[in-house]
Amino acid sequence: MTVDKFIEIIVALAPSISAVLVVYIAQSNSRRVKKKDAVNQRLDNFYIPFMRMCIESSMYRIDFTELDEDVEAMNFVDLLQYNFQFTDTETQLKVINFMNYYHLLKYKNY
């Protein structure tokens, strides 16, 4: 194989190789942007409101046996229920366990 033939092959393959590289880079950038958007949604819709609620309303004082009468506690439960999809898998398991316990306490009092 001569050098001229080798150069012809490279010239013929260059557009295809560059097209594949461009598609790969665009897809990896798109995945990165989607992950970043998902993290921002989780922060904005669940974690930041949760932390704000904990700090501003002294969540540690809530008596979860009296949830029907405590507005702050009900806001907390609503946050857990209605923003569940924004939590990670580990947090979802903890929220499910908490909600089971909450319902057990709620129905135990009736």
C-alpha cells in the first residue's frame, strides 16, 4: 500500500469519523444537562423546601401524634407526599417508612 492510497482512505473516512465524534459529544453533553436539570428540580422542589421547613418551623418540636391539629406538621406531610418524585431512591424508602408510621399513628388515635 502506498502513501497516496493511505491518504485517500483517511480523507474518505474523515467525515464519517468526525460525524460520529460530534454525535457522541452532543449525546454526552445532553445527558449531563439532563442530570443537572434533574438535580436542580430535586433541590428546588424537595430538599430546599424541606430544609427551610426544618429550620424555620422547628420541626423537632412537632408531635406527630397530633398531626391533624398542627398546620406545620401537615405542611411537612404534604411536602413529603406531593414532592415524592423528586427524592432519590434511599430517601423514597425513608419517606415510605415514615408515611406508614404516620398513618399507623393517625389511625391508632381514632
